[in-house]
Amino acid sequence: MDSANASSPGPAEAASPAVAGLTERDGAILAFERHWWKYAGAKEQAIRDQFQMSATRYYQVLNALIDRPEALAHDPLLVKRLRRLRAARQRARSARRLGIEV
């Protein structure tokens, strides 16, 4: 049991995004995106409270972040899920513009 715990990263290791080539803010954004539903109230308000930026700016930063290989290496499941959701939204927008039902 101790060997299983030794191989999994602890909170200190998981909270050290600089090792993965990400800034502290980038790591905090990925961590927030992983657990945002745990915050009370609207996501936009939690973004303002935690990062002191508008929701629009947050999503611009997030979209640039998930395109970076460092983010993929840091949290592959989250980044792939966010990329997949973004691609689905882009397909839906394109289909609406073209008048195609998806």
C-alpha cells in the first residue's frame, strides 16, 4: 500500500505546475477547470473572485492554454476533454451557420 501512495503525486507535487513548464496561474486555471463545480454560485463569479479577470478573458487564456503541449503533459485527461468540448461547440456553430442539423 505504501508503494502505491509513493508513486502517486501528493498535493504538493500536483500543485507545482512550474515543473511542467506552466506558470503558477496556468496551473491554477487548469485546477479550477478540473473542479469548478465545487464552487458556490455561478462559474463567472468564481472566475472573477479567484483570478480577478472577466469571464471572456479567462476563456481566452484557457483556450490558448489547452493548445500548449505543456498543459497536455500536465493534465492530459482534462486538456483532451476541454479540446473535445471546444471542437464540438465549433462544429455546432458551423452547422448552424450552414443550416445543417447535427
